[in-house]
Amino acid sequence: MTNAKENIEAALSRSVCGGWDRSFLESILEQTAKGRALTPKQNQTLGNVLARNTPEAQTEHKGWSASYERDFKESAIILAEYHLRQPYYKPMATDIIEGKVPERRKFLRMYENKYSKKVLAQSKSVPKYSVGDYINTRAAFDSYKNVEFEGQMAWTEQNKIVLNFKGRGGFILEIARNIYSPAKGAKRYKILPIGCTTPLIVEERYIKLNKKTR
């Protein structure tokens, strides 16, 4: 295991090694340090991971860094905010949020993912509503599923604010940058319900202009 240990440590020393690969290699080192042998499947996966994090991969990664910063970083952050809430690309999304350059092939797979394309489309779409608009909820609005709050508060207080919003509407304070759903109308708005001092966040598909403003 001596050579394998050296190969693992060498891979971990390279910035190309990130996300799930880094977590896997660290767990293998910990496992072997405790004297536990690897399973055949772990040995196979280890070989695949090491093959993705070679000196050659590191050289390619360095060239990719400039391209990523110039052409992809802005979109990457938007996608990372979405994928942090999904299981598959979460390790790489975490790296992106922390300012690390993701491995090129993995990132491009995420970038070309059909859900990623929808998230970016929603992010770039023109907002249907503007700051200051007086809006109400649509029939599809669900008090317990379609609302977000910034920070922690008691459920009873949240419920009071939501019910007030459903009954009286509110004014848009801000159009949020992050997109958390690939669905059409996923752009998010920070709204201050009438009679409340605490704003909430609702997606575009669940709100409409108050008829009195037309």
C-alpha cells in the first residue's frame, strides 16, 4: 500500500483534485491508516480517481483555469447555488462557491446538464415584475412549499406572515440573483407583505400583479 499511499498524497497535492475525488482519496487514506483493507470495488474506484488526477491532468487544469475565469465563472456560481441543493454535483458546487476552479471535464458535464441549461435560461430571462410592483399570490401558491425566509424564526411567525401575504399581497423589494429550480418562472423575488416588517421570497410562477395597479 506504500506506493498507493504516495500516489494518493501526490494526487491530493494537485489543485485538479477536488470535490468527490478529494473526499474519496481522503477517506481511503483514513481507512488504510486504521489498517483496514480496501474492497475490490474500492481498489477499482481508486484507480479511476488517480487516473483523473495525474500530473498531465494538473497541466491541463492550469490552462483551463484562465478559460474558466474568463468564460464560465459567472454562470458556474449561478449553477453552483442550484446544485448545492441537489445530490449529484454537490461536492463540485461546494468547491465553486469556495472559489476553487472545478475540474474541466466534470464541470462541462454539469454545465451541459439539461437542468443546468434551464437554470441558466431562467437566470438570464427578463424579470416579469419590477421592484415596487404590488403583487398577489396565484392559485398555485402553496403556503407551506413555495415560500422562503432569510434567517430563522418560529413557524407560528412565518405562518402569520404568509397568511397575511395571501390575504393582502405585498410589494417587491428585490429580484434575487440565485435560481433554485429549473422550472419556468423560477426567478425569485423578495417581497414585503402589506402590514409586515419581515420580507419573504417567492418564485415568479406563484405571483401576479395586483389588479388595482393596472
